[in-house]
Amino acid sequence: MSSHDRAATATSIVEVLRTRADTNSEILLAIHLFKIEAQKPFLAVMYFVVGGFLVHAWLPSRLRPAFFVLLSLAGIVFLLGWPNGARVLALGGGLLVLCHLPIPMIFRVLLIVVVGGLLAMWRVESSAAFWPILGSMFMFRLMVYLYDLSHERRRPHEVLNFGAGITPDMSSGEIEARLQPFASDSVRVTYAGLVKECRKRHVLPVWIYLPMPGITEVSLKSSEIVDLAEEAGFVVVNLAKWSDGYDPAEVKLSATDYHANARGHQVITGRLYEIIRERPELLPPWTRKPR
């Protein structure tokens, strides 16, 4: 990506954030002027949400999930106060633990039904303020969550798309600008899916880092993308220095075509062969020869 493209991308990102901030400001103004839910702490909660959005928007993508969780937990305590907020966190956390018990799904469902019945009996004799919040958070969502767990319905690409706010009518430049803050998340999700599919088919997932000499402008730093591959579960082969000792013109097709030429492929093959001899675990077990 050229300096001009990077500047255009940064400008587009700032414009997106400015547009969303303006929208949030208008929502807050409308709530204040029309006194929506004036008898309840709705406006205070909205201030909390908008403030959290502004921090979330400027955080690095790798920190956003953790911040969102902390913001949500803090919002529960902020809205209900410590005693009731703690009850929601404790009971909600307990329900989620039941969803992930290492037992067949049918037994997890039965346990949650039993616990739900006990909570309903407790609710009849209690008028504490946390019950409506706990019910609205888990009553129906827990069923959907269990269904997704049992069917392994994971659609992280849709989550990323939703977070970036992409619509079909956007230009490719605007789509790229909106996706730029999610570069790490996108790679992480893609790599995790690839490793999962490999393991499902009993295939050894090997990831080879093979940068081409002369390319310095990339979306992710080399150390970051290698870390993402290792985090996903790939067996990583780092060929970052494969072209050391060669001029870029000697191993590339041309100055504008970053593919390796015949000499480049020969060098890559030699480097890879040396690493495989040193690390036989890179090959499937049945192909390894005794050393």
C-alpha cells in the first residue's frame, strides 16, 4: 500500500468514527430533550455506552474483545449497584459454566432446565431488582447459545463485517478502509478456521512465512502475523531470511512482479529442505525416516 493509499485509508477511518460519534451525540441529545425513560437511569447508561464506544474505537483490535467484556461487566454493576450486579454476574457466569461442562449436550440441557426451575422458584419469593436484568439477558439467549454450541455455528466473518459496517453499495476503497482496523481479527479468524479444518481431516497444519524481498509496506508486521499463526495452532516455518545474500532482482521475476523466478524457487526449495531435515516433525509421521 503506497503512502497516498495509507493516507486515504486513515482519512476514511477517521470519517467513519466521526460519523458514528455524531450519530451517538444525536441519540444522546434526543434522549435528553424528549426525556425518554426519564424516571430510569437510561440516559446515564447511554453516556456509559457512548464513552465506551469512543475508547473501543481507538483501541488496537487485539484489545477490543477484552475491553468489551470489561465494559459489559462494569455496565451491569454501574446500572444495578454492587449487590445486585454481583448476583447477575455470579448467576449468569454459573449458567455459562453449565453450557460448557465436558458432558454430552443432552445432560447440559437437563441441568440448565433444572437450574432454571430453581431460579424461577427463587424469583417467586424475591423482589430484588436484578431479576428482570438476569431474565432479559439469559432467558432466550441461552437457548440460542446452546443450539449454536451443539451445531458449532461459528460465523466470525459476519461478526467482523458487522463491526466494520460494510454494505453492498460501498466502493472497494471504502470497504478496505473499514476493514483495515480489523486486519488482525480477520487473519486470526481465518487461521483458526484453517487449523480446525486440517485437524478435522487429520492433516498437519503447517504455515510457512515467505516474505518477498523489496516489500516493506504491509498491513501487518511480520512478527505479528507469525504470532497469529502460532496462536492458531500452525506448525510455523519461518523463512524470513531466505533471500539473505541475494539481490532482490536475482530472485524475483521483476521489480513490479513480486513472485519468485526460477533462481528464487531454487533458493526457497533449498532453505525449506534444510529446515525439514532439522525438523522432521514438519512432515506426516509415515513420511519420516529414522535419523
